[in-house]
Amino acid sequence: MAIAFKNIEKHYAVYARPQDRLWEWVTGRQRHRVHVALAGIDFEVRPGETFGLIGENGAGKSTLLKIAAGTIRPTRGEVMRQGRVAALLELGAGFHPEESGQDNIRFMAALHGLEGEALEDFAARATEFSELSAETLQRPVKTYSSGMFMRLAFAAATAIEPEVLIVDEALSVGDLHFQKKSLNRILELRGRGATVLFCSHNLYQVRSLCQRAAWIHGGRIEAIGHTEDVVTAYEAHERRRYAHLRTDAPDAAVAPTQTAAAPPAHASVPVKIMRVGIETADGINPAQVDSFQDLTLEIEVESYGDAPFHVGFAIVRPDKDNVFGSSTQFLGSRPPMRGVGQHRVRVRFPRLPLLSGEYLWSVYTLDDSGLQVLDMAELIQPFTVLNQKHREFGLVWLEHEWLQVQ
Ligand SMILES: Nc1ncnc2c1ncn2[C@@H]1O[C@H](COP(=O)(O)OP(=O)(O)OP(=O)(O)O)[C@@H](O)[C@H]1O
């Protein structure tokens, strides 16, 4: 094992008012209630494995990562670690706000027991990876933006060549360039045999990166095992949780639109989805498509840089179940797309095998690893499929032969 959790429990004392803590201390009478953040956590992360933690907000993922990293202690149970551990927890943890970036890097190195040449080497590698200017590195870290902070934290955490890397949602912070660089660094460490334990709300990323995963729900393990099984179970739970919202506001999920949803305004999107459309013999973007009609999906994207990228799509049902998805990444030997300017992807579905029902599209642009989503337009372009010519029913037509009818 690389990390073993043995029957972990974590309780937090919760005070209704801040002064209750003082009163409790003065009077010796309990004035808090106990919040059980984790209970019955008992599993191992194997050496060389990339293990994902998923779950709703407040489920206990970060608490478990902090216990794994040793920054907080469990109330009961114990955690065992093997190898050099680096942790990237909430922003700011482990840093001295008044000290400069440079001094914080050195402090980190000292924490790992490095001195002399090894310390200088660590500092040089962390500084280079952070891409922060000399001027920035001389400033107290309390003046850093969250992106700068992330760069420093990631650079310092991974400069020791960790054997075990614990990461809390880090990949969602910072600019896209650094997110990608961090992701590559994680992949590189993983390639060298490092164990990675991380939590993420990005299920796509968990699916792509992790061999196994655990779904934490209300502080307990709801499911653990192969990533696909665990993520699918979690998605089903999420669908049930949001089902009532969709019936309350059905239009929100299926708003008809000819163009892709605008990308998040705060992100600089390197490859933006500009248009998504379908074409059949009946014309462009018909609201209704017949089963077994030829259908062509057309996606237009615009790339603002020269970085290679992929385009992916999925046919989705209104309850968010994916019927079929694919990506240019799956085209085998073909290299990723690249080049500044407009690009177009056309996918033909000969004799569309969907049967009657409502369907939508989700479209993505992804980096060349296929792991980082650059832009997405989900649940757009609703269309109705009508199966008028055949009596078979269901979601899709499955090729079949009646071998015997006696
Ligand atoms: N220091 C603390 N004192 C009291 N309660 C805490 C403390 N830290 C966490 N909690 C509570 O413990 C529970 C688990 O929190 P945690 O941050 O581990 O959840 P999470 O799964 O990481 O959530 P998110 O996805 O929102 O980051 C929550 O109910 C949270 O409010």
C-alpha cells in the first residue's frame, strides 16, 4: 500500500456562537455539538495507482485528503503512508503569508529535510516550474493572486519528486496554461510510478485519470472500486437529486439554441465552440429526424493559439444519460487538430439507429491529452427522433437476428 486508512473517523466541534468556545473553556460544560465529518473510512491506495475521490460539496473529501497528508489528525483510526509525500491542499495551506515566495520555497525544502546543494537544487526547480518572475518571488505571498499562489504551491509541492502526491481540486485553479502544465507534471510523476490521490468535481477528469475511485457521501464511503462503476453510480445519484429541479424548470436543460452556449466569461478559451448544427435530407437543423435517416453533425470551432486540440461530442438524453459519445482523440493514428483560425468537424451517422425520443448534443474542445476541457456546450440543439417505419421500440436499434422461431 501507499496510503492506508484504518477505520478513520473525524469529528469537528461546532459552536453555535464564537463566544461558546470561551464559555466552554471557562465553565467546563460542553457548549458545542459534534459534527461527524468522516466515519468508517477503511481502504488502501495501492502503490502506483491514481485514485479519485468524488462526492457532493461537504461530503468529506478535503477532510480525508488532509488526513492522508497528515495536516490534520483523525479523531479515531489511523492513516499509514509509504514514500515521500507531497500534498497540494486548499490554497494557502502550509505557506507563511508574510514571507516571500522565495523564502516559502526554501521553507518547504527544509520541511522535507533538504539542505545544502539539495536545497538549492529544489529551489531552482520549483522556481523554474512556477514561471513566476524574480520580482514576484521576492514579494510576500499574501500579495499573490490565487493563480500566482497556485503556481508557487504546485511548484513547491512537486519539486521533491514525490512518491505519493495528494491533490485537492488543484487542477481547476489558475490559468489554462498552468493547469495543463500541472496536469502534465502529474502524468509525468505517475508515469514514473508515483501514487496519486486526488479529489475532483470534474468527473471527466476522474474517469480519464483514475484506475479506482471512491464516492464519499455524508462522510462515509458510498461506493469504492473501478472508476467507471463508482462514477456511474454517483452520476445516477446526482440525476435523482436533480430530477425534481428539471421537472420544475424543464426549459432550462433543453433550451433550443442554434449556437453553442457562451464559454465561461472568466476563462480565456483557447479553442472556442462557435457553432453546432445537424443536417439531414430535410435540411439544416430540422427539429425532427426520422430513425434510419442519414444525419450529419457539424461542429465549428475557433482556435486562438497553435496548441493541438481535440473535438468531442455526445448524443445525450434529456435526463443527461449519454447515448453515444466520441472524440477526434479516438481516431487512432491521426494527430490532434491545430492551427490558429476556424476548424470544422463533420461526423456522418449513416442510417441513424436512434428510435423515437428526445435527444440533445453536448460538444467539447479538449487539449491534446484529451483530459483538459477547453470549452464545452452541453445539452444544446434538441431534436426529436421519430421511428415511424418500424414497430421495434426502445432507445436504439440493435442489430439482431432471429435465429429460431419454432
Ligand atoms: N474545521 C472545521 N470545523 C467544523 N466543520 C468542518 C471543518 N472542516 C470541515 N468541516 C465540515 O466537514 C464536512 C466535510 O467537509 P469537507 O471540506 O471535507 O468536504 P468536501 O467533500 O471536501 O467538500 P467540497 O467538495 O465542497 O470541497 C462539511 O460538513 C464541513 O462543513
